[in-house]
Amino acid sequence: MKSVLVFPAYDDNPFLSILLGSARSAGFRVRSVVALPDFVAEADELGPGDVIHMNWTAQVTQRPRTPWGAAQGIRRLLAAIDRAKARGAKLIWTLHNALAHDARNVQQDARLGSELAARADIIHVMNRATERLVTDYRLPPDRIRIIPHPSYSGAYDRPADSRSQETARELVGASRDRFAVLMLGHMKPYKGALDLIAAAETSSRPLTLMLAGRGTTRDWRAIDAAIGDRLHAVVHRDYVNSDEVPLWFDAADVTVLPYRRILNSGSALLSATFGVPVVMPDEPSVLAEFGDEEWVVTYDRNDQVAGIRRVLNDASIDWAAKGRAALAFADTVRPEVISDRFLALLRELSA
């Protein structure tokens, strides 16, 4: 049985389960690891027909606190990859970010990107402009394959009975008669929660800001301090379990993703899955992938707070129509379709 060794693989992220679903059904043995020592041990068992599926680099370059620690991790990772490739294994790299978010070891992260690009038999990208947008290292054009990010249709269970927006808002504690703005996910600084709060607090439109997700004590302390008395806000300061995810989107009118740096956005696809339109900065990556999409509204990234505020105040926007467009888009990137396309890449490598 041919193996696919996935690193790093996080249990709370359904992306990899979706991407590799068809591979499992087709008979590949999918082996998932999170820690670098486990990857090294598993990689040393690979041989002809087996595939390493590399994903996020932060586990190697950002988990260590020092550049020296990151360099040691890179050395161990690349040595294991080189040994496996010498025995006939192949490498596919799904490139999620140009550099790890909130990178403290930036030079080491760029170096790892360069080394992986040089070794990868296939570089799987999800944004059509990736080759142009990645500037810290070179991506060999002949090894790039474009398969878009999947939607999350079927990945989250919804109640058997239909639930109204009014009921959902009551369950999360949001106001029934205010425009509901959602930001769901890890509240890391680069995601711009403080900019969203500033925009919402000065909006002329009565709204409820819903913030839900994991964050450090420092992250949430800053967020709590920024939420003033004028802003009606609902906060959930912890990871949102998969069975609760639909509830937050059912309560929302719009999702705002005020990210300061972005290449791909699973959060945008998650929102589209539930028929909730998205507001995002006019980053080149966003315009390349979603610039023509009706369900995505962009704002000036160089004037973030004012840009978000202008969008939220715009009474001419038909958010319900954009929600329907979001659902239609999600149907074009259904999980089974994207998973089958990724399976074709694995078969190409394992032949």
C-alpha cells in the first residue's frame, strides 16, 4: 500500500481531511504527524511510490524561539526529506502562506521556503497569483499546480431542523435588530481584530460585532480593552467547536476578515460555505482570486479602519444577494471535486 506522509497535520483543521479524502478512499495509507521528530521517524520508512505531503512551515521555523533553533529544525527536516527522496519517495508541498504568519524567524522561514521549492516534485498552490506574490524565494513554474481551496460543504453538521437567523442570534447572545458582523478564528495580531473593532465602534450603522475564537491572554486583553461602551459586542474567548461553527454563521449578516497579510483564506471559503458574504482588504492575492466575485467586498488596505467602516455603512449593498452568490461559489469548489483533483497529483507522483 502506498503511503502519504502529511506534515504538519492539525486535528482541529478540516482542510487536510477534505483534501486527502479521495486519497484515503483510493487506497493510499495517509499517515499524519504534527511534531518534527515524528516526521523524521516516519519519513525514514518511506520508499518508492510513497509521497511526503508538506504543509505549513511554522511548525519548523516558528515553534523554536531562536533563529538557531529554527535552523536546526530546518536541517533535520531537509535531511529527512533528502533521505526519503533518495529511496524513491516524492515530495508535494501545499503552499499555504508566502511566509509563516507573525513570523519571528523570518529569514529562516524564507530559507525553508526556498529549500522546499527546490526539492518539491509538485508545488500545490491555491491562489492563481502565487508565483507572482511569493517574492522571498523562487517557485519553479514547471512544478506549480493550481488547485483552489475547497469549500467546507459537509464538514460541519447543521441542526436537523432549519434554524432562523433570529434563533441563532438569540443562542449566541447577539441583538436581533442590529447588523451582525462576524470574525471567527484565531485572534492573532495579523488578523486585524483591533482595526475591525475601531471601524465597528465608529460606524453609523447599528451593529453587533461577534468575535469568536482562540487567542492568547495578551490578544484577548487587547481586544477587551478596545471594545468601548458604544459598541455592542458578543465575544467567545475560546476555540469554536465544529458543531458550534454553523451557529455563528447562521447569526451573521457578513464576515469581515481585516487581515494585514494574506495569500489564501480558508476563513473566506468557510463563510461562503454557509452563505455569508465576506469583506476583505484589496490585497493583490484577494483581487487575483476573488476580485470578480459578487460575494466578496473589498476595501482600501492602506486605510483599513476607514475602509471597513465605509463598507459597513453602505446601505446600497444587498447583503442577502451576496449571501446567495457565496453559496453558489462554494458549490463550484465542493470538497469531493477538489479532493479528486489532489488525488490525481498524488497518483502522478506515486506512479
